[in-house]
Amino acid sequence: FLDNACGDNPELRTRLDRLLAAHDRTGSVFKTRAPEERGDPNAVTEPRAAASLTPGARLGPYVITAALGAGGMGEVYKGCDTRLDRSVAIKVLPPGVTSDPSARQRFEREARAAAALAHPHICTLLDIGRQDDVDYLVMEFLDGETLAARLMRGKLPLEDALTYATEIAEALEAAHQAGKRGRVRRGSHD
């Protein structure tokens, strides 16, 4: 697919190969395979409804307005930032992350790294919080159709798939470049 998608652009193919290799080497608290990828016979292929928080529940200054979905890495809700009166997406982390001190430290480190990213194809992390043993991330709320929902309607036209793949690759490259700069800065102070 990549050979066909990159066509006569060997530089693009090289960049994509490097990004994919770097992604495979990167350890991440967010890098957890979904149940259906692990061969779980009870796996849900559609995002299951989140149920831990109900509309009206509060996490800090955020009020939950609706459940958006859930998966192996937590539950996501639509919420309202009461300070700025804007819609936000709130991700509540699973107990496995919040109960393991090293996983929480890794989560907090990755949240700080994500907050430092500014790219048009990367969702902006706005806040991080903890309330009543619940860790949560607050991100910009992007209204629209998910890729999973779009794929339920049929395969993407090649032009759209290439556009999405390019945008994803650009975002991954920006994240990896920011990570490299962060490692260089941290290493120079050790």
C-alpha cells in the first residue's frame, strides 16, 4: 500500500518508514491493544457506551454532558468547561493506570509532552486533573464523524485515505520531533 501511495516520491516513503519504525520502538502508557486485537471473544467492535460518569457529574471545573465512548484506555465524555463556557472532551483513565505509581508517572510525563505539541492534526491537550482517585485528561472537543463511523459506511476513496494517512504521518512526525528535542534538552542537563 505504501509503495502505491507514495508513488514516485521516495523521500515520502523513507519518512513514513522512519515514522513507523520509531512508533514501533516507542513505549507508551497509551499503547495498549484493544480487546478485539488481543483475540478477546467478547470484544466489542463498536465503541461501547461509557457508564462510570453520568451527565451532571463534575471533575474539577468540568461538567459531564454526555458519554462518547469507551475502550481499553478509558472512557471519553463530552463536557463543559464552566470557567470558559466551552465544550471539551474528557478522558477518564482506567483504574490500572491510576493505581500503578510508575504508570501514573509515565502518564503525567506523556501528558506534559502532549501539552507541548501544537499541530493542526493533533488534538490539543488543555488540562490534566485528579479528583477522588480519578485521573482525567481534558482535550479540545472536535465535533464530527469518527474514522470508525466513516468506515462503517464503506471503504474510503483512495484520495481520502491518502489525505488522512499524510495528515497522520505529519502529526506523528511532529510528535517524534518534539520528543527528540525534549530528550536532547533533558540529556544536556543530566
